[in-house]
Amino acid sequence: MSNRRSLRVIGLFAGIGGIEVGLHAAGHSTELLCEIDEGAQAVLRAHFPGTPIVGDIRDIDRLPAADVVCAGFPCQDLSQAGRTAGISGRNSGLVSEVFRLLDESDPEWVLLENVPFMLRLERGRAMRYLTGELSRRGYTWAYRIVDSRSFGLPQRRKRVVLLASRISDPRTVLFADEGERRAELDEASVGCGFFWTEGTRGLGWAVDAVPTLKGGSTIGIPSPPAIRLPDGEGLITPDIRDVERLQGFPEDWTLPAVEMGLRKGARWKLVGNAVSTPVASWFGSRLARPGKWREAGRIEVGGVWPTAAWGRDGQAFIVPISEWPLADDERPHLLDFMEHDGAPLSARATAGFLSRHRRARSGFRRASSMTCRDISNG
């Protein structure tokens, strides 16, 4: 007999519903969605018919009854590729609205999601703020960096998942699973993803995967990755339908945004800002059926926030656990994963990329330099 629980979920800063899709797959239901972007709203209306949708979180006076409040709050001020204004920035600072609403509600679980760079930005000020606000309200909290590659997706995407509760133990959700990471393959024999629009700061070189899909470049244009094909066969950019699948969505999930009048390029931003759905399905399954975790002593967090930690009452303790909750033995190879032909990277784009690479003084891996010589000779 199953003891799995079906939980009622509220999705704040819902985007195109990555967390909610994953939680639905784990057997949970959504009571309310909040998302201000009109394109994302069109996607939510198409795929979550009958679910109330609020545009601006500041317009919500009180949350309906629910078991889980989720918030993949804006990352623009916390991302290494963004404005780095910090947790008090205009966008990321809206997480304060979540705490305002929690003061008037009592969910069993609170789940926050954002980029790992916030653990380092301003010496971890964002995480001190988040955990401090949770502790002040009587929550026990735990967080863990997880990589989407651990969930069967050939996308190197690391995100902080922060879970808190007043009555339950978040450690039995986030720390109950740890898988093994397979050995990295010879990059010459597989497709390798990289950013070709990143100026001279770095490539994001990923072997047999694409680097983290992004909402756009620092100047607001779509920023698809490129894929270097093996054996010098050329460079391509993936089809948007495969990019949706790289986040765990069915293909054409974001098509309703175009049907409402947005440009096709807007789909890249919507997908890049989303949460990988298998990640949400994993923690949704553990919310329904918590597991066990092994505590390896209590070492307090010092000046640098680690990969994982838990705390309460103003204290924080390191958890020695990896970014890989599940074994990735069955993760498909990048090129096997793709179902649609990619578009060749144009000669102009390739020449611009090579020019930036030659001017770069740092930030490019040796492997990528080898790749650029291959491109130049191709």
C-alpha cells in the first residue's frame, strides 16, 4: 500500500511552469500560479487550464490554503551573467514578497530556487538573508546544489534548491538521495556545447552536453548555445523544440507565447529562465515520500557557503553531499538526444566568435582552444 501524499502547491514566479510540471508528475496539484511575464502567462494558461493566474506578486494579499509554496524567484541580480546587484536588487529583491505572504499563511513546505552564484556574490549575503528570514519565522531549512545532468538531461545546469518547514524535516527530502556520476567521455568523440555569444569571458564548455540554457545575453537578445560536432563536422545551434526538451518539457511547450504575438526569439528566454522539470519531479517525489539521510557530524558553515547545508535558529551546518542526487548512467548522449536538425552556425557568427577568442586573455579552457583551432582549420 502506497503512503505517498498528494500535496497542494502554489507557484510564485512560476515562469512557464517547470516546477509545477515536475510536481504534477510526482502526483501533486497546483492551486495558484503567479507570473508577471505575458508570454509566460500565455504558456501557463494553455497548459494549466482552470488554474488561477495572478500577474504581480505584489497584488496578492493572502495565499490560499496550500501544502507547498514554491518560488523560483528572479535571478537577474544574482547571476554571474546578470547585473550582480545582489539580493536587494530590483528583481531578485522581490523574494521579500514571499516572506510577506508567509507571514499570513502556514504551508508545511516552502521551496526556493535560484542560481549557485548567489552563494558567493557579496560573500553569500543572499543566502544569509534567505536563511535568516526563514529561521526568524521558525523554519528548519536545508539547501543543495543539484545538476540537471543527474536527472537524465544532457544540460549542465546547476541550481540551488532551498527547502524549509516548521513541522517537517527538509533534510529527509534533499539529502536522501545521492547517485554516482559517470566518467567524462573523450570530447573528440561526442558533441560539445559552448556559448558563442559570451564576449571574451568564457565558453561554458560542456562535454556531451550543452552549457546552462539562459534567458538571454546581457544585452537582452536570445543566447542559444552552439554545439561542436565530433570529427570536425561543424558547428550547429539546436532547434528550440530540442531546447525545450533539454529542460524536460514536451516540444512546442512555449508555442502559445508566439501564438499570442511574441517573436519566436522570446521562446529562448522563456525556456532559459525555467526550472528543469525532472529536478522538480525528484524533490516532489521526496516531498510525497521522505527518505533517510546520514548525518556526518556537525561542522558549522564558515565564511563560504558549501554545496549543501542545513540549519535553524541562526545556526548553519555543512552537509558533505554531491550535486548528483541520482545516478546518470542512463543519460543519453547529447547528439542522440536531439530529435531535430540544428541550424549551422553562420560564417559571420563563427568569425566573430573566433575573433573574440583570440582577444581573450582568460576564461577559456584549454580544450576550447583546441576546438577553436579545429574550427579555424575547418
